[in-house]
Amino acid sequence: MVRMKTEKIILFVILSVFALSFVSAWDFYGYAYDVNGTALYNATINITFWTMEGGDGAPTLVGSNSSTSNATTGWFNFSVYENSSYFYKPVIRHFEGNKTDGSTPIDLVGQSLPWFPFGEFNDTTDLNFYLRQAGTINITILNRTGDRDYFHYQVKDNKLGYPVEEQWDNLVSEAVVYLPRDRNYSIMVYPNESMPVSFNWNNFSATSDYNIGSLSSYNATTHTLHKQFNCTDDGVRVSGYIKNSTGQSLGILNEFTVVPYLLEAGNMVYLGQTFPYNMSFGSNWNSSDSYNLTSGFYNISLPGANETSNILLFATARNDSNYYGGFRNLTLNYSSPDTEINFTMYALMGTDWNSSTSNITMEDFAGEGEINISTAKQAFNLVNASNPTQILPNINAHIEITVDYSNYNATEFTFMMDIDDDDNGTFYLPLINTTVKEMNIYSNDYAPKRVATMTAAEILANNNITIAQFNPGDIDGTLDEEDIFIEFYKSNSDCDVPNPPDGCQLGGFGPSSAGYNQSRENFSPLSVIIGGGKMSFRMGYGDISVHYVNVDMLASGPPDMAFEDDAGDSDISTSFENAMKFGSIGPTIYDYVLVSMPYTQGSSSQTGLNEEEDVNMGIPLLYDESWDVIWDTTVNGTNATFLAGNYSHYLTSSSEWETLMGNNTCIENVSNFNSTNPCYIDTANDKIWIRLPHFSGTAPTITGYLLTATEEEDDTTDTGGSSGFGTFKPSKESLEEGYSVNVIAGQSVQITYGEDEKKNVEIKSVSGESNTITVSVGGTDYQVVLNESCKIDLDNDGYYDLEISGNKIYSNGIANLEFKLINEEITSQPEEEQKKSITGKLPEIIKGVGWYVYVIIGLVIIGIVIYLIRKRSKLFK
């Protein structure tokens, strides 16, 4: 018999961080709406509280508090029992006709939520719940005699990847489950002493009633699936041969076993548990499994069910020190005849076969304890991003590894496994010597991590997987915490745009991309996330923004991201060019992403982009997670079929990537900004917006025409300094605000200060090698270092009058300098420091400190909860 494995979940870390003083209750209040924002009357808001302290670690319902929303505004307010060791789960429902007695079908339901620890959940007040259209799944089973029987069950949201409804405390004879209709589900039942069976449901959208076989049906009026499982099962003999890729024998074998795994909905396989060894033993089959080490013939028994029961077989064999493996997937029915399944065997990756880490442990069906099946497994190490040579010794993680073995006589499927403190940061997989399609890692300590396509050669060359704390920010450095913003928006066609209108924002922190500073006080990220409405997530720095459309944080936790902190124009000599890197190593839990990069607008006083001419965008470079180039269109071309053939994670949106790798004119009408026209120029705010299907490592390049500054020139000399070819004469008002200009050696800038006194600052040299600009005032030279500034006393009165900042040095000898009037007393310091005083660089990124920690903690707690629930989503005997 197979059922859900439930491990004891003890959240010492969470509770130590979030535990608060004991009070008896707290007020829980807010509003209930439908997806359109219409207030709901008699919506039931039920807060259930659970303990994880049972013997098997499964959540146990302790109690609940509930109330209903009023008829005018949808307002609710009630007290919730408080216990710092409990976990809390909101359940929100609305029934047709505003009934609460169960006499009418459900029509609306809140989103499917996990349990949240007390310390985080008790801060979630003044919530707006947006209920979605609801459907009902009614589950019953029939046993071998055709009678109703008892069972455990779980219902998974296929996108979230974890159970949204389950029952393990008690066997039940019927289950009624209310769920959002806009999702797909897998139902798995675990009958009392019978084979687990499953059913995939993805048709809540059906508009007509219909039958599903002879036992089940769908009612389109009430949106109810009546699923009755026939749990009759029996043994089926499966036999065949193992051969090499040319059909020849592997020779005389030392060991040979076929290991059966349950293939769950979504082709998920939990590596930690198998079917029992030697299932031929027993009263029904009265025989034993057999393996012929000479011929490679096997003959085993497997359980066949009346309903869908999918199995993945892994054949493993050893000839001396050479290990081979092969996979086959099959579906068995209890009335299936004897089945012949032959295996083509391939070399397995890894050499650590003579170790307990490579064993596959099976429970002997005959009751003789555990049987260890040795095989070769490939080792992977989880290493710390801040110290890549360090294997993380005490990490707990849930890992999902997708392989596509459809060209190797099997199918595409996903291994699931967990590691804990005892594994010392290393895990092992039975892999054919070929490509791994994708790996996703969820941890209670680190940001979720997606590793894209890994070839066998890449794995053998480097089996380290780098993971990091959730610290979105700069690719090459760190960001100033005070300049980072995080925002949550409603996700719809009006709000998922570069400049969302008022009313779209749900909350946020830091200097807003809309231009105002947002307070972190009285706002909890969790409050927004559990509200149930479609939500988008935006993070950025200055004019750089990353906007995830319809992000599903409950699928993995918060998305991590990386971007360059400087979107400076890279070539302004004869044309305009601007390039910037964006990327993410997190799971793809969103529809698509919008990214923005600022540009310099050309004018009579500033050399930059000519907005009157066409502006073009393309993505010539794609990167891996280490920011090494994996695709260069000048070498590899722009054919997305070839791209996807080499890197499978580009396959789903290959046509969009082909468009992006080509030349795209940036449109000025934002209403036409879409996957066909993936570039939009916002001339009002001097930003380029780009739409990407998913957030891999990219380097969008913007090209356009140059508009050169035409400042008034003066070849005369004044009494304040040297003359040169071309003297810029900004107004005193411009200098007070800060005057930026592109200059070359030989030019001057006239400074008007004090009582309309004037002095010239001559540009003597621009050095890209040393990142310095030498300027001269009154015969005295000063060094301006790139990204630093120097202060100058123009009249020797003990006060600095002028600050010159070095913003940019271009490859053609042009420098961008900012001149600003100041009035700052000179403190005693060495003479050379009076000539060069550093006031700061471009912001150096500070991750995980100050108010930023507050935001990150609120997001990371979601990732911790998701990790724990994913960790429980597996099977055991």
C-alpha cells in the first residue's frame, strides 16, 4: 500500500524570528470582493488554525474562527484565537444566492493557500480578498466488491505543485473540495489497502454536461465534477530483456534489478520511495520476481488498477565496474494481460556506485526488511554564492529535476527529492549520460533557484549548483538600499503596462517608479499575496524596472532577479547605442516580464538619443546563470529552433525569442506594445521598455541616431583661466542645479559664481585607461576620477565653490562631467585631498540590510512555507 509521506515539520527558525508575545486574540478585518471589485454579501471568511506537532508531522486542525461579509461594502471583522505555535490558513467562500447554509452551489472561492506561521500571519489585517469563480470536486471510491470504501486523498494544483486539499488524519468515504475554476488539478486517492490511483482534471471550463466513463460525470451548471474511482486492483506480470543500444547483451552481469516508481500526475516521481521489492510474493501471485544475470531476462509482478495507474520503471545493471540504466513508463490495468517491456540500457553518470549514497532502498514485500539496490548516481553539490568553493553543510532543500527521456524509450518526467542536514549539501541522481532539462531548488534558507539545460559534459565538468540568499540586485555589485523599490500591482490589461494608472498599485516600498517615496510602515507583502487577486510584482532601482506579469509567488516564493545598476549610453560618437543586462535564476512563475532601461535624450545642450528618428532594439546575447555568453547571434544566428534545440527552456516561447533576437523598431504607442512589437519608447520619461517571455540572462541593445549638443562656443579668454576650442557657458541657475555636459580635451566650461564672477575650467585630458579627467583652473590642475568628484575653491576664501563629478568616459575620448555650485567650508586635511575629495561612487549595492530586510523577510517567509509544503508532497509505503 502506498500513501502520502508526511515528515515532521518543525519551524524553529521561523518561530524564533516571528514569535510574538501571547495574547488571546487579534482582530482580523477587511473586505470581500469578486474579481471585478464588486462587494460580496455573506462571503464566509474562515480562519483555520493548525498544529504541526503530531507524531507524523502532518498538519492537524485545531479549530477555526469565522464571520461573513456585510451586504453593503463586503466588510468583515472578527477575532481570531492566538497561539504563537499555531499555523493559520484562510478559507474564503461564497455560495449562490448569498446563502450560507449549503443549500446552493458555490460560485466564488478565495485562492488556494498554504498554512502560514502565526508570527507572520497575525500582521495580515485590513485585507482585500478577491474571490474567483469556483468549481467543486466530489470524490468517492468503489472497492473490489463494488461497495463504497474509505480512503485518504490529496488534490494538487498543477501549477503550484503542492496539495491544496488533502486528508491524512482520518479515512473518509467522501470528499467535497471547493477550488478556483481557472486552474488545473490532479486528484490522487489512497484507498484502504489498495493501489493509489489518480485522475487529472483540466476541464472546469466545459459548458455542457458529460459523462467520464461509467462512474463519473461533470455538471456544467453547478461546475461540479463527480469523480468516483473504481479501486479494484490485481497483479500483472511484466517481463522482458535488457540490451545495449545496438540490441546486444550486456554480458554476464554482477547485479540486475528493475525498480518501479509511482508516476504521479504531471509525471512527477519521488525518488525517496519505490514500490516494494519482489511484489510477486503474496497470496494473489504466489511466486517471486526473477532476474537472469546471463541473458538479461527479468520477470516481475506489478499492481494494476482499474483506474489510471502510471508507473516508471528504472532498470539498473552492473558489469564489473560499469553501470547501465534504462527507463520505461507504462500504464497498467488490473485486467491487463502479461506485458513485455524491453529496456535499452545506457551508461549511467557517476561512479560512486559502491556507496550507500547511491543505493536505492526498497522494502521487501515478503517482510524481510529493506533491500538495498546498488546503482551509479551522479553527485551534485549545493554551494554558497558568496563562497563558491564552500559546499553548504546544513542546508534543507526540496529539489525537482526534469529530464526528457522521450528519445530513450521513456518520457519526460520530473524527479522529486529532499536533502537535509545529514546530506551535507550533496544529492545524488540516477541519470542517463545525457542532458538534464531543468532543475528547480526550493530551500527554507535561500532564494528559489532554476538551473536551465545542463549537458552531460557540463555536469561532469562542474557538478556544483550555486544558490544564494534572496537578494535581488546588481549583477556585478550591490545596490544602495535606499534607492531600491518593490511594488505590487493588480494584474490586468490596464495595469500590466509601463506606467500603470492610479488605482493599480496594491502597495510597495522605497522610491516608487511612479516618482514618489512609499512607506514600508503598516504594509505586509503577505497581505497582498494572500488576497487572491491576480498580482504583478515590480522591482527596480532608479529608472531601471523589472515587472513580472501575473506572478504566482505561491508557486515558489519570491522571484529573484539581477540587473546592471548603470544603463549608461555606451557609444555617442557617431551613433547612439545603449546595452544593459537583465536576468533571473528563479523558477518561471509568471506570464511574461517587462523591463525598462533609461536613455539620455539628445538636445541642444546634451548629446544623446534623437527621439525623432527610429529607435531599434535587439537581443544579440543570451547568458547562463554565471553571465557567460551561451548564444551570440553574430555567431549562432537568430533561428529560435536552433536556440531551443540547444537550450530547451527557450522552446515554449521560441517564436517570441526569434523576434527579440532580430531587429525591432521601438513603437511609441503603448497600446501596441506586445509580443509582436516587444519594444516601446517612453519619450515622456526617457525609458525604453522591452517585453520578454521569461527572464533568462539577456542583454538588450538599443540603437538609434545621435543628436549632438550645440552649445554656444567662445574662443576668447577671460581673466579667470585658460582658453580652448569651444567654451560652454551655462547659466548660474543651471550650475546651481547641476549642469552635465559632454566634453573633450581642449574645451572649457565657463563658471559663473558669487556676485557674477566668472572663471573657466579647461579640460586638459581625458584618460579611459586611468579613468581620470584632468581639469585646470587658474593654472592649477585637478584630477577628477570616474564616478567620484572633486571640490575646488575658486577664490581662495576657505570655502569650496565648485564640485565637478566624473559621470562617464567614452571610448572616443569624450567625458561626461557635472558642474555644480556649492558653498562648503574647507576642513583641515592634506593639500592633495583639498584638490580631490571623494563624495561617493555610483550606488554600491547593499543587500539585506535596513528597511530592505523588512521587505525581504516578508517575501522570504512565503518561500519558506512553499518549500515546506513542497517537501511534504511525496509518497511512501
